[in-house]
Amino acid sequence: MSGAAISPGHVTSADALLEVRGAAKNFGAVCVLKNISLQIAAGEFLTLLGESGSGKTTLLRLIAGFEQPTSGEIWMGNERLDTLPPYKRRVNTVFQNYALFPHLSVRENVAYGLRVKSTPKGEIAGRVEEALRMVKMIGFADARPATLSGGQQQRIALARALINRPQLLLLDEPLSALDANLRKQMQSELKALQREIGIAFLFVTHDQDEAMALSDRIALLRNGALEQVASPREIYSRPATAYAAEFIGQTNLLRGEINNGMVRCGALQWKTSEAGGPALFSVRPEAIQLADIVDDTTGIVQFRGTIQQQIYSGASELLEIDCGENQVLRVRIPASGPLTGEREFVFSAADAVRVTESSDAHASPSKDHESQ
Amino acid sequence: MYSRAYKAAIAAPPLLWVSLFLLLPYALMFAHSFWIVRDGFLVHDWNLQNYRALFTTPLYLQVFLRTARIAASVTLCSLLLGYPLAYYLSFHAGPRKDLLYQLVIVPLWVSYLVRGYAWKTILGSDGVLNGLLQYLHVTREPVSFFLYSPFAVVLMLTHIYTPFVFLPIYAALEHIPRPLVEASQDLGADRRATFLRIILPLSIPGLIAGATFAFVLSLGDFLAPLLVGGPSATMIANIVQSLFGAAYDWPLGAAISVCILLITISLLFLTERLEKRWAFR
């Protein structure tokens, strides 16, 4: 890949803590990561989000040093990381199933990173206590990991990874083994902890809600390539690709044509300033409303449809609207009692976000899913 | 729920087997050890004379100490060979792992006796080893201490018991979750520190099991000294064999056997406790 062109004296940009430059990884003939370039800023909470097999864990393992990139480089400050063994990298990892050492006590587990660096005994004791206090596990120093609950083991794994005071903490689906309630609680504690200690977190998850709740930025991975890197708000309101729009939240994908300043997607049409040709738009269900009387139709898309389904979910309900021409749109409205028959709907043309087809031809939405 | 009769029927065969072929022989052996041979006849005359002879005859103590020394040497050598082998296979063999594993355990399917005779052929005065050394002009005359020495016994037993040591160690190493090794490196431990602080402690139960196999099996061995040991490497089981055979002193042989049995049982008991002490999952 193009990584070869980078000069050996390369330094990451001033505001980047870690920089991945054109990293690719093959396992035999299988390419799991393709030319990934990504920067992590100091103190940032960056989430690698993707389905299983998207390459998110592999990218994390490249940074931790458990795998070698097939091509490309990883830099931290003016130090090249990808040529260093894991024990020389100034990053630490929280493992998916915690990977606590079963033969060591909680205290010994947390002290491990200091012990192997021959830190003076007095300093170790103080820092272990500090780390245990930080994760609220001060009373468990002499327990064995096997006697702790999943959530407690999680906290010890965090304390152990933070004892070396890394500038970047890698977290590999750390909450996936916890039950739903504990998971929510740990999410907010994790976020609070990250703000408090102010170090960068690189967090791997397949759960888009978790990614939205925790991250400063989300890097969405798909089939080993970055689909979009943006803040949760931006990735939700301005998805770059059809895949990003569908993976994060629900959406309606409208496939159509732009001709002479007009967009035509089945029964829907609106004015646009964009260039002509085939186009794909994402409209979030909550952007569409039941129409009141509309006076000014500038920038408003109006259509008529039959309510096929109404799914009540407490604060809101989801309607499935048949607009004719095989076009079914999903609309989320505030809970408003049973609705039937034909209705008028509107959305702002500005809420129709033009997205690119997904880069990978195999997985692009097929005809059946069109304009759902 | 199963009926009592059904449970009894299921339990009977193994109980019968154990009683007939284990408990009864042990009881007979135990009884014999308190009897005595007088004028060439076995007399059922209860006494402690055999045990007294055992502890007052220097020969028996001397042979027993030699046996323990040989068994300890075999244990040490098998560990020194078996542990690195198991470690390499478990952590570094990659795709060759399964093949190498089969190669290590294949000797287990070859008769003990065949392997004994093979060593005799290799170590003898006109054996393969001496032939090679003379051909290479390393030695002019055949080296005699290769065969019929404690060295030969240790060599042969090490060859035979290394797979027994390898297997439990390999199993223990295979059971170490690999993320533990990664976590250790992630926290700043190099390969050496990771081995000493994580891998070795977690493989101790396998190591103890392997060492126990090698020591206990060597302790009771009588074929290796018979085939390649010679008089200077006579082991305690050879004494027992001759007492039950040519010497026709079953009571004394039984007394020695009881002692060996007690030592073995206490060893097994002790190592089981040790293994439990080191087991964490």
C-alpha cells in the first residue's frame, strides 16, 4: 500500500495522540483491514463501531501490538509503534473477558504493570490503592478474581490497565459480558472516569446505542474499511453512506433521479440544487410528520400515503406508510392514538440527506430493500 | 428414579472387579508380610521379623536410596525435556502443532520391552553408539559404562516416561487462556517475565502431575535395570522380584512391597494436595 511513501522521520500531527496511517491486515488470503487511516486526539473518546467481522477488534490489536499490520504504520507522537513489541508500547488494554490473572489477588493483578517494571515497593502500594479507589474496589484488594462478579472483575481490569498511566486506553468490547442494567451503569461510570482522568479511550463495540452514548467520535467500520468517522450527532444527522444511515438508527432510503433541479423518488419529489443523475437519500422516520395545513411549501416535501401498520412504543409510535409505486416509508410520530386510512405527510427537504451507495457492491441494499 | 436393585446391579461388576483384583491381592500381600518362611515352608506365624530385617539390613536401604535417586533423576530429566517440548508445542508450533503432538505420543504405542531392547542395542559394547564413536575416531575402544549402569537406566526410563510428563504439562499449557499472555505483555512484561509470572505458575498442576507419573512409575520399575542396568543399578523392584522368585521369601518381598505401596500412596496424596493448591479454575 501507499504506506511505503511515508518518510521515516514522520511525526504525527500536533493535535493527534495516535495516528494510524494506511494500515492493512491480511490473514492469509483474507483481507480483514484495508488501508485504514485514523487519528486519535489526546483525551478523546473514540469508538470503533461495526458488526462482527468488520475488523474493529483487529484494528485495536494492531495498536496494542498483538498483531502486525501487513502494510502501513502506526505512530504515537514521534515514536513508531507498529515495530515495537506490545510490552514496549505506552498503551494499555482492557480485554473483552477481562483476562485477570487467576492465580493473583486483586492487589497483585493491579500491581502487575508496576511490578514487571521494578517499581519501588512503597510506590506500588500507594498507586495500587489509588487505582482501586478510582474504580471503587478498595475493599477487595485481597480477593481472588474468581470470587468477584462480572462487574467487579470489569473494574479490576480497568484499574489494572490504568496503573501504568497510559495516554491511550484500548477497550475491547469491555461491557459485552455484563447484563443490561449493569451495562448501562458501567457505561456512565466509564464515561465519568474517562472525563476525570482525561486520557484518550479507544473503545470497540458492536452496539450502536453504546457508541452514541459514550463517544466523542465514532469510527464506523465495515468489511475492513472505514465507512465514516464523525461525532455521534453528525453521523446520525449527516450519514455519509447508505450503510452508515441504516446501521446507526433507523432510516428510510429513497432511491431516485435528479433531473433539472428536481429530485424524483417514486411518488416523492422536491427541488434541489444538486447535480443531476441517480441519487440516494436518507430520511429519518422522525423527520417526517403528519401534515397540518401547509401554507408555505418552499423546501417542504409533501406526500399522501396509506397507513399499513402502527407500532406503539410508549412515547412514540412507528407508522408504515404505503405511498404507492411500491414505496413504503417509516414515520415516527409522538404517541397520538390509533390512526387509519390515507393521510398527508411532510418532511423538510433539508432532512433528506444525500448518501453514497455503500462502497462494497456485495452488500449494497438490494432492490427489495429499496425505499423502505 | 432407579430402583435399589438396578443400582446394585450396575455397581456390582466394578466392585467385584476391584475386590477380586485389587483389594484381595493387597490383603494377601499385607498378610504375607507378617508371616515367615521356615525350613523352606511358608508358616502362618504372625510376627514383625520381616519389617525388622528390612530396616536393619543395609543392603535394602542402600538399594532403596539408589532407586529413589534414579527415580528422581528420571523425573528431573523428563521435566527438563518434557516441559520445553510442551511449551514449544503449545505456544510456538503454529500449524505443525497437531503433527508434532502425534509424534511425541507415538512411542507410547510401542511396547516397553521393544524400547528396552532397542536401548540395549544402542548402548552395548558392539552397539550403535560405540560403533559410531569408533567410526568417528572419538574413542578407540568400546565404552563400557554406556550399558549396565545407573546411567543407562536413567536414560531408558527418561525416554519412556518423557511423554507421560509431556502430556499433563501440555494439557495445562493449552488451558491457559491466551488473553492472559497478551494482558501480561500489554502491562509491560517481556516474554521472560510473562513466562515466569504467568505461564509457569499456571502450569504447575500439570508439572506436578507429570513429575508424579515419572517418579512413581520409575520407583516401581524392574525391567529397565534388568535389561540395561546390571548389578550396579539394581532397583528395589528387582529385589522384590528375586525374593518372590529364586530366593523364595514371599513374606520379606511382601513387606518391601507394602513399604513401596505406602510411600507411593503418600506421594500421590501429597501431590494431589499440591495440585489442588495450585489450581485456580
